[in-house]
Amino acid sequence: MQKIEFNKDFLWGCATASYQVEGAIDEDGRKPSIWDTFCNKAGAILHGDDGSTAADQYHRYKEDVQLMSDLNFQAYRFSIAWPRIMPDGRGAVNQKGLQYYINLSKELHSKGLKVVATLYHWDLPQALQDEGGWAVRSTAYAFAEYAKVCFEELGPYVDQWITLNEPFCTAYLGYLYGEHAPGIKDQEQAIKAVHYLNLAHGLAVVEYHKLGLEAPIGTVLNPSLPRPASRKADDEKAARYARAIFTDVFLLPLMGKGYPQEVTEDMHISFPVQAGDMELIAQPIDFIGINYYMERAVVFDESRLFLHREVPSWQRTTNQDWPIVPYGLLRVLKYFDQVTDGLPLYITENGCANDDVPINGRVHDSFRCDYIIEHLAACKQAIDEGVNLKGYFVWSFMDNFEWAWGYSRRFGIVYIDYETQQRIPKDSAYMMRDFIAGYCEF
């Protein structure tokens, strides 16, 4: 028997995102997001699924908060749907949208849970995409306007703020590979999106500090630090290139260190930087969130985009073919600790998809239990080695709309019957309950 113990002030949370769980896409003044549009594109989403109902949390949030409380969670990380607050992306504010998040926050506080709010988890108002989306500079300023409204109206209810979730996915999956909304495949637009997302974060933090709010504010990255597939100098270089283009272009500017040389010089990529941009991006923040799921191996390939190529791994995989590499999380945490000079870190997402099936009213997801335990062990080792890790949020609280995978992949520790919307806690939910309670033997 082994035991993993965390300090009593370690924050235990669960996480979701607005478009993935809320549903109610055309209620109470909400207008379309880029994901509503993308879901209507033939072949974009597996089985033609969409987020119109999802897990129906918009109507069932009280039931969900009660379940979070029953499972001992101390915090809920959710995202605010920009199209609910400012349906046209800027200008008019929708009070009904604001009231939903006020009600959700009050309900969480009534059950003793902290409110951790993410301003942007990919559901850009379609009206802004019609103007060019994240590939144009004006979107960063629209985001700052939206963020200011959220800070002013929701500030009394939010315990911790996150500006952006995974700008890597927004820029590259949305504008380079075309796998996510808005489904564009254009390197020039993707590189512009990287910079304007960074700028949007900085502008939002400026607005936050102007208001004098005291809750911690930070951002969330999903780092990619692939390991070299060999000891060859070229493969080690390939790993640096992958880290630079997928992680350092977001992390280093946050820390006032500019864009990485591997990208600007070796890859000959230039960002649309204007005077003062880098200072804006490097605003003081209180923490960084890390979303971690997997690690891959790479080799150098001069013929490929960004000068590297992924190669097969030997590890077990999830049903998305994601290799399970808990030690990769330790590497990520130590790297971030070094680059940020000990800034507080949170695991803001960690979990896995699994083929879960209810049997006699229970869901026995031992695969997910093992995954979480192995990654919590990596978190504990990081803390023991001096990393300033402050908390862990499991992804996801509930099964949900898994973007291009539709409803075919289940990440939740709570099973959702999409026909009836019944919630069924899985074994992993009860395991998390015990971990949070301090019973962490396994």
C-alpha cells in the first residue's frame, strides 16, 4: 500500500467549460459563438454533435453544485460564455447572462466552494469572427472591454480569475490545423492569433489592476514539452523547437522574456508586435494554471512545419490515442517553476477519456482512477522537489461535449446520460472524495 499526502491548504477543484456543459445556446439573450457555427459545418464534429444541450448545466447548476459539495470539492473552475455577456462581442451587455454567473457563484459559495472563473474558453462571439477573429488586433481590445465588464459585475463573487484557457488550442487548432473553430488553415493567421491572444491577456490584466480588485488573477496554458526520441543533437534540437513554438511563445512573453529565439530566428517567424505590446503582455500575475494530459516524443525533420515530427510512443494510451506519461507532468512543473522563478502554479486540468458504461447504476472507471493517482503522485514529487504547486483541478467534473470528438469521448468523473441528463458519480468521483478528505492510500 502507498500513500500520497498533500498539505491541508492544497486546493482541490473540478473544472468544466461553458460551451461543453451549459447548453441553452439560444436562451436569455445569448447569440452564436464560433463553436455554434463550426458545429453546423458538415463533417466538422464527429456524428454531427453540437453543444445545444450538452450537460444542461445552465438549468441544472444547483444539482451539480450540490454534487460537487457531496464529493468534498473545494473549488469549481468554470468558464464564462462571452456570447452570454456581450452577445455581439462588444458594446451592449446582457444582464441575463451576467445573472446566470452571479447565481452560479452564489450557489457555489453557499456550499463552501471557491469560484474560479475563466474569461475565455474558446467560445468567441461569431460577430467578432466575422471581423477576423483572433487574427486581427481589434479582438484583443474587444476582449479587454468584455473582461472589464466581467470584473466589474462579477468581481464581488469570484475568488480567482483566469484570463485565457489554452491559447495554443485557440491559435493552432483553430487557425493553423483547422481542427477546432473557426476551422481555418492559415499559418499567417495562426501566428497573428498567438500574439493577439497574448496581448488580450495583458490588456485584461491591466483593466483588472485599474479596478483594484484583490482576488488572484492568472492564465492557463497547456504546455507541450515533447521529449527527444534519441540522444542525437538534432532530435534534442527538435524537442526545443517543439517547446518553443507550442509553449514558450506563450510562457516567455508572460514573464517579460519576449518571443523565443528558436521561433523568431531559426524558424524565421515574426509576430505583429507594436510598440509597448511586450510590456503589456508581461503584466504582473499571481499564478499560472497548467493543463496536462500527455507527452509525446519528437525527431528533427527539416521538411516539416516547425522543424520537428512526432513519432510513436510505447506507453499505454487513452481512447483518444494520447500516451499516458505521468513523469512528463513532473518535467512540465519543474520547467515552469524554473522559468517563472517560483510563481504559484495550479494544475487546472488533468484527466483522461475512457469508454465508461453504467452497470447496475455504477460506473467502474478503474482506468481513470489509475491515471489520476499516477499524476497526483507526480504532483506530490514536484512539491517535494520544491515546486510551488498550490492545487489540482480534475478534468472534467462531468462528461460533456468534447469539441471535435462530440459526445464520443467521456472525460467526466460524473457520468452523464445524455438522454435523461441523469448524473451518476463514477468510481473516480468517490476516489477524489477520499483524496480530498485525506484518505489517500491506494
